[in-house]
Amino acid sequence: MEHTEFRTWLATAFEEARTGLAEGGIPVGAALYGADGRLLGRGHNRRVQDGDPSMHAETAAFRAAGRQRSYRGTTMVTTLSPCWYCSGLVRQFGISRVVIGEAVTFHGGHDWLAGHGVEIVLLDDPGCRTLMSEFIKDRPDLWSEDIGD
């Protein structure tokens, strides 16, 4: 697949991240795409908004997609490298590819996923990096809580 299509998909996740920030939450967004390129579900981190520590962006997108017979061939697109919890979700359900906006501000479990056969596409997107860097600078307490520090 072309990186152009991945960047288009990332724009959906980035829009979700900005929505999460506007709601007072953590600015991480995600979207799950089918093997045919159809958007199955999208979402953003809602830990703060819902008071639910399990509502990460990838989880929200996964839940929004609803039940799928198989996740083989699907792509999880996320603005930030997935944490261990979200990496486990990808692995558990056999999501084939993860497209990551950036992994500079947080290097999650994507190396582990790659080692288990998941295709990783790291876009190193400046917009994603800036959004996260500014959030971490402005809300270090909330960021530390989110990553379990």
C-alpha cells in the first residue's frame, strides 16, 4: 500500500486526537480500517472524559467497529505508538497492520508487535509529534497518569 493512503487514514485518527484534546482529555486518536480500505471504527482516548482507564484511542476505535468475523487484513491507525495494553489488543485479535503517527514522545509496544508478525508503518508525522509534545509540556501530570508513571 502507498503511504499516501496511510496518511489519509492518519488524518482521521488525528481529527479524533484533536477532539479528545478539545474535550479535556489525552490527545490520542485511532481508526480501524478493513482489508478493503473501508473505515470500520474510529475513536479517541476517553480516560478522562469517561473516568474509564481502559478507554484508550485504539480501544475506542475497536469498539466502534463492532464485532468482526475476523480482523485478519485490518489496519489500526493511531497517532501515537500503542501502549502495551493496546498492543495486546492488536495481537489478541490478529490485526495485521498498525500505522503509527509518531513514536518519539512515547515508544510503546510496536517493536514487540513487529516481532510477532504485525506489519508496522511508522509515519513520523510532525503534526502528531507536535500535538503530543505540547500536551506533555502543558499537562505532565495527566500524561504521567496515562502512561502509568
